Amino acid sequence: MLFRRTVLAGFAALALAPLTVSAAELPDLGGKSVVVVTENAYPPLQFVDPKSGKAIGWEYDAMNEIAKRLNFKVEYQNTSWDAMIQAVSDGQYNIGMTGITIKDDRKQKVDFSDPYMRSQQFMLVRGDEKRFTDAKSFAAFNAGLIGAQPGTSPFYTVVYEILDGNEQNPRIKLFETFGATVQALKTGDVDLVLTDSVAAKGYVDSSNGGLKVVGEALGTEDFGFIFPKGSDLVGPVNAAIADLKADGTFDALNKKWFLDYKMGE
């Protein structure tokens, strides 16, 4: 229950932001085509449903509703996380979405939307883990290995807030996708994966006790969609985000994906 309240508290914080845009004021983009890229490796934000094989999730539902209200056609494409920001910056895609934390250094390459979700980072471990219980005890557990994707917020939190500030620390095992880090955790190749609360909840709920969260939250992150610098889509998408917050659509999506949906069921 504590974990669930933490997730919902983050949603509530964004819901309290000032909202002034009504549906009648939303721009009409005239049915233009917009290419949206994602990774499909971040449940429940976006992932491939193991039963149907279809790409689904919170971000898909949100983006489809944004497209409907702004009158544009969405074409979804996929790329890896490590290529996404640069690819959007280069104009290969119009919008990127994969739970991307709004950070000042990233703003040098891409424009961000207003935040659509707030999350916190937690320590994801195997369900039978007893050798450490928080960041301090993990740091002291010299044999402990952690899986991470290079260039992500969890990677830098591990380096500078849990370990010794050395980005080449041999205790950090690098993986191309977030899903690969979780698989390595399940098989015992690493002992810890640091991720935000939304992804952690999805994996814990679908693990049948194989995974759990330990320790306290290690930080707060705001998620935003990304665009090439100077994109004329930023303003309309921000207006739609405000509209979706105002009419309760985001609240409904939070309930659907973070409370009602169960991975693998």
C-alpha cells in the first residue's frame, strides 16, 4: 500500500497544476501525419502485450487521445532508448515517448512538453533478496551488481547517489534495454535494478512474488514528450495535456494502467 500511495501521490501533484485550456480552444492540426517513436520496453507506459502481441500502454492511450483532440494522424515507430533522443533531435521523428525524464542537459538537444506524469526512483530486487535493504546497505555489499542503461536517470542516480561517482565502476553492468536489465535481475546476473515507480510496479505486479521493491524513494522525476528543437507541435501538445488533466482523462488512465491492469492476465 505504501508503494501504491507513493505512485498516486506523484500523479496528484501534477493534477493540481493550473489548468486554463478548454477543449474548444485546442488547435486543429488538420489531419497532418505525426511520427511518434517509442521503445516498447517500459510497462505499463508502453510495451508489447504478451497475449495479443500488440503495443499498448498508458502513453499509447494518452497520445492517441492527444491526436484525436488535436486532429492529427499518428504513425508509431520503434527505436532503442540510447538512439531515441539523438534521432528526435535530428528530426527523424516528430515526437518521442518512453517515460523520458525532463532534464536540463537533454533540453540542449530536444524540446520537452509540459510534464504529463511524475514518478520516483526505487530499488527493484528479487523477491528473496535479504543481503541488502536500502541504498546504503547495497553500497556496502561489495559483491552486489546493478544493471542499468547508459545515459538514463537511474544510471546517474546509481553512480552518484548510491556508489562512488565512478561511471566505470565494475559493479555496474550495462544493458541496451530496460527489459534486459530486469531479465538479468531475474536470472541472477545482477542483484539490483533502479527504476522509477511506474515501471517497478508493472514488473512487481506481474512477477508472482519474484520481484519486490526495497528502500526509500531516491528522487522525483517529471516525464515529458520530446520534440526536435523549435517544433511547432510543442504548443498544441501542451494545450492537449492541460485539457486531459482538466477533464479527468489522465486520472482515468492512471486507474486503468496502474491500479486495474495486471501484466500477463
